[in-house]
Amino acid sequence: MKNGSWNLGGRPGLCLLLLVSSVLGTALFSPSTSPLFTGYGYDSAMFQTIGKYWTQGYLPYADLFDHKGPVIFFINAMGYLLGERVGVFILQACSCFISELLAYSILRRRMGKNASMALAFLLPLLLVMNWQEGNTTEEYILPLLFACYYLMLRWLENMESGRKEHRPSWAFVYGLCFGFALMSRVTNALGVCVGVAFISVYLAATGKWENLLKNSLFFILGVLSLVLPFCIYFWYHGDLYEMWYGTLLFNFKYFSSSGMERPEGLVALLSAVRTYFTGWCLVAAAAWSLAAAKGKRFGACFWLAISLVNTLFIYTLNNYAHYGIVLLPFFYLALILMNRADYGKHSAAASFFTFAMLALLLASSGLKAYKSLTVYVPPQAYEDIVDYGDDYSKLVSMIPEEDKDSFVAFNCYRSLYLENDIRPAFRFFVLQQWMISNSPELENQMTMEFKEADIKWVLSFEPDGANGYVREMLGDDYACVADTEHQAYRLYCRRTD
């Protein structure tokens, strides 16, 4: 990179180093897709199942339903076309690699080459704090988030040089990011939306109406360039409403019942801060810059607004660590803010603050990485169900090969279908009870569609008689033919005349 530009050409050594880092990091810390592991994960298993069978002509939503936008299914479909599970891994590594390049570009605005390269190289380790199983929507939008924040940083630098207008081509990238979020998980782009609103208000307040109009048009073009192809595709297949229901409408109801528990005690509070520590890094750095800098403070206000809104919003959601992946760029922006030349007598304190922030994050990420590689966490710890010691595999093996295209599992592990190479015969193929609890009207629809599907075999997770609605749905049409040792899993077969 020369004179702060975005050019990384002519630096094959840098690119090779970051590529090694991204491949190694993804291999070690994405167990749902890594060639070093054998499992398929949880959310990742759903995405892979839908992606796999999309490549075989089965539509998301109409044939296999989940409450995410189509982009994540499309990425998994491309991965399965490329090389099945390993193909998804390759796309993940590419996403991580691009994020590292952009993190390097951000750091080079104010830091030396070696320091920027080292910190960009560490990105997968910092990501471990929130990575969990890998192959999530937050992971794939990360390059776009880095790109948007990089361009916003460029705009702020231009403003300090007296150029107050915003390049419309950059607004196209913001629109692309928002469109990606809209087609995957819309809240992932909240920080970018706050930045766009900030820029729009500024342009309006300074009378840059023509520039604001051009930026608005390019932003819309960016959104449409991603959203419109999916809309046309699902409209053509008569699946447009179901796409929007799974992408947005269901999630409005889900969000209304979301939220993590209030931390009780100091340990719980520190744990809540640690999970989304990268967001708090920028909040603290922006506040410090606002108070200690001698020069212009507009940029500090800008980053404080973005980081505070986005970080606090995540605490209104359920306590899933992977939500915090979208906060990772904030750490790199925090390093930039703490490396200003106008801190004067506060420069030493800023350096100490930067070192402490980096040390805390590396120590926490390193500990998390060590535990993820050495401590076995049973699937039940993530699925929030009790370990009954039962194995459903022997029940699945009882299903005749010719009947496996007429099978569905209720409330079982999401990886079951991929493990046994079975295509679900019912579009509500996982998390049925959870879906009903978040959208009660789905119960009647699910029951009606199940009867119409005329499925022959059903595997159900029913510990201690739970999930009674499954038995009501099955009624007298199905008979229990086998169960596991502790009766946690039951296999049903449709009665015949």
C-alpha cells in the first residue's frame, strides 16, 4: 500500500502470510466445516443441509425452511458444488482472508507496515472469541463490514482535509453490505446503518443536497444488486412470500422474545463484557479520543455513535457469542483512534491504554482458543438438552433404504440428516418446537402440512414425555416401533391398512 491507498498489489509475501493465517485459523476453529473435524455443527448443519439440497433442485423455504435469509443457503450451496463440506470451508477461509487484507488496510492509515501485518495476521485468533462453530451469517458479512468502515474512515480523513462531500461509489458498498445483511440477518449491518445515517444527516446539515441525492441513489443500487436477484429467483419459483417470511417476518416475532438475562454479580458482568469486548474497545477509544484529543473530534463522535449503538443492541439479543463477530472491525478502528498525533501530554497514557486493550483481548482469545482445542464440550451443552446417554443412530439404521426419502426428525440434532445422507421429506425439518414457541400460528400450519406430506417414518426426541404435541400430530396414524435405552428418542412408522 502506498500513500494510504487500498493497493496491496506487489506484496505477494503479505498476501501469502495472511492466506496461511486465514486457512489455519479456519481449520482450527471452525469445527463444523474444517477437514480436521468430522461434525457438522448446529446452525451450520442447517445451512449445509439446505445448501446441499438446493444444488439438487430443492428450494429453500418451500422445501426446507429456516429463519435466515437466502444468502447463507446460497453460500453453502456454492460450497457443496465446489467440494461439499470442504467447499464451504474454502469459502470461509476466503472470507477470513479478505477480512485480514482489509484490516491491514485500515491499520496502515496510521500504523507501520510490520505492526499492521502482525495485527492483521492475528485476526483469526481474535475471531475465536465469537467464532463458536463457524459458517455463520456474521462470518460472511465480515469483509463487507471491514470495507464499509474502511471507506468511512477515508471519508472522515477527507473531511479533516476540507473535502466534505462523500463519494457516491462508496455508498454503493454500504448498500451492498446492507443488502447482504437483509438477505442473511439484517441486524448484522446495524453499525453500517448508523454510519450511513450519520453521513446523511451531515450532508443535509451542510447543504450538500446534490451529493446526498447521488449517494442515496448509489446506496439503493447497492442494495438492489444483491436483493433483486434473489427476489426474482424466488418469485419465478412461486416462493417469494415464504422467502420474506423466513428472512424477515418470522424474525420480527423471534426478536420480540429475544434478550439475554441481566448479569447477576461481578463475574457475570465481566463475562458479558468479555464476550463482546471488541465492541467496547471502540466505545472506550472513541470516548478517550473525544476527551483527550486536541484536534478535531468529529470522527470520535462518529465512531462513538456507531460502536455504542451496535454494541448495546447485541445485548438485547439472545446470548449467542457468534453475534459479536460483527464487532471485530471495531477493535482495529480502536487501534487507529488511539494512534492519533494530537494527544499531546496524553500520548503515553494512550499507548498504555492501547497495550492493555490488546493484551486483554489476546489473553482472552488465547484462553478461548486453548479451551476449544483441548476441552470437549458435548453437543447437549449447545443444544440446551440433557445428556440422556442415548444414541439415535441405531433407530435411523432401522429405516429401510428405500424409505429414507420419506423421513423427518422432530426436535433432534440438526446434523442428523447430513450424518446419514438423508434428505428431509418435510420442510420444517428441525427445531419444530422452538419455531412454534416463537411463532404459535406455525403449529396449525405444521400439522396440516405434515398430514399432507404423508411421511412414513418419524424420529422424535421426547425426553421424559416432553414434546407431547408431536404425539398429538402423529395421532393414531403412527405407531412407535422402537426407542432408545432411556426412551429419549422414539422411532415411529405410519400404520398401513
